[in-house]
Amino acid sequence: MSSPNPSHPPLRIPIADLLRKTGAVRDLDVSARIADLGNGAASVPDDEPVRVEGTLERIGEGVVVRGTVHAPWRAGCSRCLQPVEGTIDVHVDELFETAPLAGETYQLDDDALDLLPLVRDVLLLELPTAPLCRDDCAGICPECGADRNVTACECRHEESDPRWAALRSLEL
């Protein structure tokens, strides 16, 4: 992994040498901490680095970034609220150009490539929106608040809204 350079942020990659020749390729392996990255259900911890590894390739239109973004995530289980964590490994294959198409390509500056917008975009799309501690999580009892993964409660769970009665009788 490349060491941090105090003259530029870790996800802003100097590429003046790469821009000189179409077809030039360079390996990429950078890490950085990214603050405030989450979707309301899960987030990337501020204290853990996100890693981008792959290649940069100069093509006629700009620079293509091919590789993988690796990031840890944390959340509370959407059923029982217990802490949950995992990792995201997402493949990227994106074009950076001087005149980007909104929503399709990324901005390429004269001598640098800023990976932060790309990393934010792919991680926000990949973070779980309803994280679970396990697939069969029983959740919390809505009556007494007991964690039904740990203990069985004695509460009776009845649908109290009679408007749904006709739908319960349907056989699908």
C-alpha cells in the first residue's frame, strides 16, 4: 500500500505521468479513512480505512479505474438491534474524464484523479439497508421488548386490525 503523502489527500492520485501516453497502466493500492459515510442503516466506521486496489489505465477519453473497493461496515440488526458488522468488496470499472457526463463518469482534473466520489458512490450503494445479525433472527417482541433470539416470551401476538381478516383467508 502506498504511504500517505502530506501534499495531497490519500484518495487524490497524481496522474500527470499517466496522462502522457495512451495505453499507459499503473497499479493502484491506497487506503484512507472516510468520515460520515452511511445510509442510515449501516455505516463505514470513521476509524477504519477503506482500501482501493486495482489499476489505472490511460485511454483516449481519460483514465479508467479498474479494481476493488474494500470497506468494513457496522450497524444494528434491523430486527433485534444487536451490533452487526461485515465487509464490502465491490468491483469498480469506471471512467474519469475532463468533461464528465453527470451520473455516468467522474471528473478528471489536469494532473490528479480524486477517487473519493467513486468510493462514496459504490459504498453507499453496497451498504446493507436492512442489516441482520443472522438470516433467521427472531427480533424483539413488540409487546414486552424481549429479544426472541435469547428467550421465548409469553406474549400473544394477534393481528388486531380486522380490516386484514379478508386477506388472511385468501389461499395463494
